[in-house]
Amino acid sequence: MAELFGSALVGVLVKKATSFLAGNYEMQASVKGKLERLEELLIKIQSAVEAAEGRQIMNSWLLLLLRRLKDAAYEADDVLDTFDYRILEQRANEDDDKVSSSFVSTSSNAAKRMRTAARTLFSCDEDVNELNSVVEKLERIAAEVGDFLKLLELDCRSKKPELFSNRRITSSLLPEEPIGREKEKQHIINLLLQSESGTVENVCVILILGIGGVGKTTLAQLVCKDGRVKQHFSLIMWVCVSDSFDEVRITREILEQSHCKCNPGDIENFNHLQMTLKEKLRSERFLLILDDVWNENERISWEKLRTPLLCGKEGSKIIVTSRLEKVAKLMNTIDPIRLKGLPEDEYWLFFKKCAFDIVDPEEHPGLLVIGKKIAKRLKGSPLAAKTLGALLNDNLNDEHWESILKSDTWELDQGQNDIMPVLRLSYQHLPVDLQRCFAYCSVFPKDFRFNRDYLIYMWIAEGLIPNNNGKKRLEDIGEEYFDNLISKAFFQETYQVIKEGGIKIKAWNVHDLLHDLAESVSKYVYCRLDDGEPRKIPEGVRHLSVMTTDLAGLIKYSSSIFQHLRTLNFLFERNSDPNVADLHQVLEMLKSIRVLNFVNCHLEVLPISTCGLIHLRYLNLCNNGIKVLPDELGRLHHLQMLILEDLELDRLPTSTNKLINLRHLIEVQRRTRWGFRLSRKDKPIVTTIFDIGKLTCLQKLEVFCVEKRRGFEIGQLKTLSKLRGSFQIRNLENVGSKGEAREAKLSDKASVVTLELSWCDTRRNVRQEVEEEVLEGLRPHPHLKNLKVAGYSGVHSPSWLMGEHYLKNIVSLELRGCRRWKALPPLGQFPTLKSLKLYEMHSIEEVGCGFFGSDVVKGFPLLEELELHDFPELKEWCAVEEAQLFPCLLSLRITWCSKLTALPSFPPTLKVLSIERVGLTSLPTFRRPICPPLAPPSSSSSSSSFLSRLVIRNCPNLKNINEWTEQEREKLSRLESISICY
């Protein structure tokens, strides 16, 4: 528990209490005094928590006091969070004019609102009573802090030595012949025996990568033992690096194993050590094993260590074993050898050897059945087989083996070479914040497929991601945490199957043994109830996952626990049938909940008891039968993430705009195997939110449909400055002027990378001049990467598409239905543009020279894909005598251009050429590859000079197909697909 409940929560509470006291709130003297006392107590208690953090506490009184402290701190968090809720409630319930002005208010107005909110904040008797109760509890605990610190010091002094030390000890000696690594062994040996002639460095680094206990060290030992390796290398050295990458110590150990005549221990100067090692290795083809490398941030130390190693004879090699992906980059290794668990058949042989030793397994058929079940739990880990094998071998009877099968094996005493201490060592090397985030995963079942974003959102909701005062997005910090856990092998990549159609999407899970580790470090806080386990939940549990549908039994035995829960996950299978009435009863008991997952609960109505859910941050309603959400949803003012996946909602309640802390509203619509949506695609439910501009924390908005009625005008976008990713604005015909368009403040939305602007095709009144002004006013941020404009009826393009200094990061551009444009803008000037699609340009008669850019940048320097469709008046495509025109073009598609009779030549890079319903009289030629000066032409063109796909259809004016194919024979010599029909 001390590992999980650290100073972070108490530190947050101190900040909250301080902010209320410094917030210029009007409050009674008694309330202010209680808040000041709460702040003092929390600061005092924080010292005790910091002292206990990370320690293995054995004393039962210390553990009891920590548990009491934890409970009181959680209660204090609820009280302060309730005060914060009252402020949010006041803000959300102001009348529309006041709310709108609050987003751009002055500091004096803000202070006035805070004082107004305070009347509600500190006048509720129930809230004040809760504050008094928490202060009294903390007073009693704080009185014992002195004794706690003294006893903690004694406990740590008298505690028995750890079952393992932070620094492992390994050697090149192989204790026994392993089973099942022959393939990996041969691969490494082949790499070792390869000649490296011609390389810049004499020494090649080979990384063996895998989680703790998978057999990295054993495999390295096996390789060292091989006769071919011993014969090939004149010197084989083994150093166990462990958690401290001390280049001086490692250099000394290498020297000691190199049979150096001097005594390395007598050499204190590091430079002297290196010079001695350099001279020793100069005449040796050596193999060095650096076992158990941990620190991926010691680049300088590694550079120092490797300097003398590079002086070894050609063909020298270094083998590194590590659990960290980043070590490969640090040490500039070749592709890592990634060790996974042993294959099932080979692992069973190894497990039997460990469990039965010299006894014949066939004499114990019952144990073989139980043993196979145990072996499957271990997922191929050799070290786990050794650990449990020794335990099973102590007593070869069915009852003993069955008890181990059903018990939490890793809670038993273990020696220093057992799997759990190795995994625990990995865990202890994590920063404290990452430890908490990883431990949180234990509330989910084994082999649970995590959606990366959803898990990060839950971390945020539970306060596991520290707030850095807005310097960095919480989601960005969460992504860094997640990537860090991946690099340290705590997560492994997998996939999740979307059952409608078998679509696979990327997901992540935790190895079973690592999941056991997470459970062992979080057993007092996290709990999981599988199906068939309606048992009493342990006291003190704050996070619970329920897979059993016997909710009545759960309520009977554990009703008192629900009011303290901060996470509650209902994770039912699709074919399950939970009792909805029992679900409603559970919801009524929740008082402190932050994260609530309803998965396959068959809910048709969401029963929101708002007094119990005022702390809720994360709500997932995936796969339910809900068609209408209650208006009470708007009272969840703390809500940050709302996931509406696979629901058939037609609208959101009018109160949705009161979710003023909402960061993510996710609407994932159901798909069939053919990819069609079963719910409405034309107007996502997010477009039904009235006054969406009040949701100033919103980061993701798929579509906004402009309407003329109040609450849906384009000015709603003004305050949504945190939008990011992809964003569509539809129905721009409802914007009346350039001034209105500017109210959207698109130029301020730096995190929007994909933008779509569209007018309705079926609109009756087309106002050309107004639309030109509107598009001009919708100038996006210059960092925009992808842009689509559709249905625009102006004659001229906006200035921000004409200027060469704007949209310098644009990668993809699609212009569709701009039927009145007379000339194309100079799009060739965009230096980063890779994809250009032009559709339904009915007034364009010429692709002129201006299209290719300005004098500064021209010729579409990076364009790879070009499409022209439905240019009925296009007659001429001007030829530009520039060798650099379309230098990177890979695909060209031209369709429905009946008046276009000729095309210019295209670059040799072109791989796909598709021409349909075009009035060409001859096909385009291809420019020859440009050879460097003084370089002779290659006898054979590179693969990039060949066309792979050719489509020519319905081009009745073409006369010289045969002549053209003969002329371009070399270009067409490697066609993979061809279709000619004219």
C-alpha cells in the first residue's frame, strides 16, 4: 500500500486547500479557520507519507495508520472536490449572457463571480459538516505522526534483508541445459561468426530484448558455451551491469576478465584504465557480454565505455541483454533479438523437468493434468517454470498441486532467482507516477485489451497524471507515461477485433505475470470480481471491476464498499444478462466515483443520481441500448470524458453545454462488415449540442453544423481554442459575412491539423460575393496539414491560398465543387504538398503557368498524388519547360475532361497513370531520368522509373496507342496491372 498511496495525492490536496484560501472567497471565519487547519494538517501528514513511500513496511500498526491516513485523505479529497463542484455548478448555471461573457471577462468580473459562487460554496451545511469531520479525523492521525516516523525508522532498520538486491549477480556459466531456444541460439551464433569487413566500426552490438524472467541471460550463457563461439573468439568476457551503469566499474571488470597482467583494482585513474584496456584488446577478437543493462539514459557513459572497445580486432562483438527497448538506440545495435515465452510444447517439456526432477511424470497422471493447467498460466516463462517447479516438486500429490493452481502463487516466499522478484525489480525502477499508472491496470482482467487513449483518460480522471499548471497537456503527459511503460515491456502490442465484420484495431495488454505483479502491489486498493465470485469485497478497496452478473449477491455482501469507490467497471460479455434493477441500486450507492464504465450492461435508461456522481470524470456507455440521455447529465460538471460508443442516440440533452470541464466527447458509430454505419452518418449527435461554445475544455469535435438560429451560429467556435486533430465545418451557407466567419477564430486553433470547410450542395440561394468573403474570413492556422474545401461558389480563391508564405506545412489539399473558379491558385508553391485532388471545377478552361507556383517555390516539389475529375471546360494544360516540374509524382488520375486534348510530359517517377473519359488525341510522354553530371547513364533504370499500373478508358480520340506503347516500352516493361478500353 505504501508503494501506491504516496505523497502525490496529499500534495494535490494541499494545493487545493491553498487555492481556496487564496481565492478571494467570501466565507465565515469558522469555515476559513477549518480550511487553514486542514492545510496545516495535510502538510504535516505529507512528511509521513513521503517517508513511507516506496518502503516495504512490515509493522502492522504502521500499516494500519497508513490505511487510516489514506481513508482520511480520500475523504478530504471528496470534500474539497465538492467545494470545487459548487463553483462549477455556479458557473454552469449562470444565465446565457453571463456565461458567454465569462469566457472573455476581466479579472474584476472573475473575482465577482467567485464571490458569488462562494455563497453557495460555503453555505451548505452538509458540505461544512463533511469538512469538520475530515479535519477531526486528520487531527487524530496527525497526533500520531511523530510516533509513526520513529517506528518507521526502527522498522526499516530491523527489517530482514530483501529477498533480492537491486544489483543482480550473473555469470557466463550455464547451470543447466535449457530447452526451446535452439532457433534463437543459432541466429545469434550466425551473427557472431559473420565477418564485418567494410564496416566503419570493428565492433557490432547485438541486443537480446525481453521482459524479466524470459531467459535472456540463459540464452547468452548458452551462446558462450557453444564450441564454435569459443573457437572464433580469443577472449570472452562477461559483465553484469544491472541498474548502475558505472563505466569505471564496468571497465575494471572487463580488464579483470581479460587476463590483464596488471591489477585493475590498483588503477584509480579512469583514463589509465581505458588505455590499458585499449592495448589489451588491440590484438584480440573478443566477445563481451553486458548482461542486464537497465539505464537507457546513460549515453555519455556508454560513449566513454565503448571507446577502447572499438579498438578490438575486426569481428569483435558485444552482446547486451536488457528489458528496455531504448537500449537499442543508445548502443546503436542491430535489430534486437526479441525473446518471447517458450513455445507451448517445448515449455511443457521444460516445466515437467522442473516440477518432477528425477521422478517419472508418467507415474503421476493426475499431476500431469494439473501441471498442464499451471504451465498455461505461466505463458512460457522459463524462470516461472523454475520457481513453481521447485515448489511443486516439494510435494508430489494432487491436493498440493491443486492448491497451488488455485492460489495466488506469487505471494509465496521466493528466492532471488524467482520470477516475481525479477519483475518486481522492473517495477521498482519505474518512477512513482508510472508505478501508480501501471498498478491501476490490475483492476482490469488478465489479457484485457486496452484502448490506449481510454486508459490515459482514466489515469487523468483518477488524478494519476500530475497537473503541471497547464504547461503541458495532461493527455501528452499520459502518452509519455504509456510509451515509457511500453519501452520497459510493461505493455505489449496486440489487437482487438471489432465483431461486426472482424475488423482489427491496435490495442495493448499486460503480460499475465506482469499483471500478477500489478495485483501484488495494489491488493489493498484494487479488486476484481470474476463471474461466479459473488464474494465480500475487502475493506479499503477504492477501484473495482465486476464481471459477475450476480449483482444481488454483490450488493448483499459488500454494499458498504460502494460509497467509497473511485473506479467501478462493469465489464460484461455481449451475451450477458445483468439485472438492470440491481445496476440502478449500485449506482445509488456511489458517492465518490471518478471512473464509471458500463460495458454491455443492456441499459436502456441511464439512472443518474447526481448527488452521488458529482465527482465523476469519466463515463463510458459502450454497447448499451440507450436511445435518450437524461437532462440530468448536465449536472455532472466535473465530467471530462464521455464515451458514447455503439449507441443509437438521435440527440444529446440540452443540458450538455453545462459539462464545462468536458475534454473528450467520443461518438463511435457501429459498423457492419461492409463498413456501413448503422446509425446516422450525415449529422453526428455532437452537432445537436446547443451553445457548444460553453464547452471551452473540449479538445475533439468531429463536426460542427452552422445554423442561423441562436446557439448554433459559427461564433460558437470562438471559445473552443483547445480543439485538435480533425475538424469539419458544414453548412457554411448559413454564415452571412466575413466578420461572422472570423468569429470562429480558426487562425488561433494551432492544434487542428485537418480541416474541412463545406457548403451544402442543395442550397437554393447562392451568394457568390458573400461566400468569397466567408472563405476569406475562415483563414486557418498556418500549421494546418490537411485541407478540404467543398461546395464553394465564389469566383476567386482566398488570399491565404494565393500567398506563398502561408500554409507552409500543408500536406494534403482537396478542392471539390468550386464550380465558378476561373483559374486555379498557384498551388505549386506549397513546399510540403504531397496530395492534390481537384474535383468538379466546371469553369476552369486552362491549367496555366500560374498553377505551378511562384518564382520562389514552384513545380510541386514534393507532390506524389494528383487527381483531376470533372473539368468539362478544360481545354489546355500549359507545358512548362522545367525539369523540376512534379519531380516526385507517383500517381496521376484524370477523369471526365472531355475537351482536354493534350498533356505535358511527366516525370520518370510516375508509377500509376489512369486516364478516363478524356479527349486526348495522344498520350503523355515521360521525361528521362536526370543523370548526375559526368556520370554515365545506367544500363538499367531503377525500379522507380517503371510504371506499375496503367488505365486508359473511354478516350475515343486516341489514335496512337500502339505507337505510344512502343515508344515507352522501357517505362511499361514492368506493368503489374493494365486496362485499356477506348
